[in-house]
Amino acid sequence: MSRTEDEELAVMKDWWQRNGKPLVTGGLLALIVFFGWQAWQKYQGNQTQGASALYQQLLETALTPSGQADIGRVADVAGKLKSEYAGTAYAQYGSLFVAKVAVDAGKLDDAAAELKTVLDKPVNPTLGEIARERLARILAAQNKAEDALKLLAGDADKAFLASREELKGDLLVQLGRADEAHAAYQKAKSALSEEAAVGDLQMKLDDLAKGDA
């Protein structure tokens, strides 16, 4: 038995009440998401360009006649980079640069504080490890080798295993723990190719061997 036109109209109205509005709402939502994503991508692109430009300005502060970075200019540009692009890789690379400038100026406490901001919330594991190892070297320079070793406790990513173990070896030498230092250097050497393992690292191993002789 076929439906009458009135019945078909009633069925269509009922379907619309149950499905039509959600479909329209969903369609509008899809459009909003699509155009919102495009706007977000454009915003992200602008953010990246702006952060990159400021970071370039930061690097140019070192291009002075003396070859030393302009500390006042570094502070100004780095401050803008952190406030306007906080949480980005560029802001954290900026912090690494600021720490380097502080070390060059003999301001180790300032350098350590700068590196801790990166280490607390690294944008990626690479930046986190760079900040960790640099902070450990600063602690060593402040005669805090034990604290530096604690900072390096735990496993490192394979890409950083050699550098971290070599640094541990340096710290253990500083503490007079030659056997442990030798083990750390050997672990670092094992993580490198034969070509890469014949430089400074091998010299450190040889120096320890001479000390035992």
C-alpha cells in the first residue's frame, strides 16, 4: 500500500525534526573547523616567522666589532622572544644562547637559571638533553660535580648516550673516581663508531690508563 502525499510529508517532517537540525549543525561545525584550522595554520605560520626573525636578531647581537655579544641587546631581544613566543622551540633556543652569553661573561648562576627554564619544560627531547648537559657542565664549573652527576642519572636517548656518558666520565675524574670514570668513557666509546671514538675520548681513556700505571 502506497503512502499518500500527506503521509510522505509527515514522514519527511518527522525525519527532519530528528535528523535535519543535527545535520545542519554538524555541517556548520565542519565548516567552522575547516576554516578555523586554516586560520590556525596561518597563525602558526606567522608565529614561526616572527619567532624566527627575533631569534635571528638575537644571534646578530654577537656580531659586534669586539666579537662579544651585546649583553643589553641580548636581554632585550631574548625578553621579547620569551614573552611573545613562550613555549616555542625558538624561545628555548634563545634561552640556550642567553645561557652561553652569561657563561662567556662569567655569570654562571644566570646561565644555570636560564638552562633550568628549558629543562623544566623542554619543547622536545633534544632541547631537554642539550639543556641538561650544559647545566651539568656549569654545575661542574661551580664545584658541584655531585649535583651534576645526579642531573645526569637515568638513561639517555641513544642519540645522546655517548655525550652524556663522556660528560659523566669528566665529572667522575673531577671527583677522583677514576675506575668509574673509565667505565663511563668506555660506555661512551661503545656508543660511537670506530672513526668517532678515536679523538678526545680516546685521549681521556689513555690519560686514565697512564694514571693507573
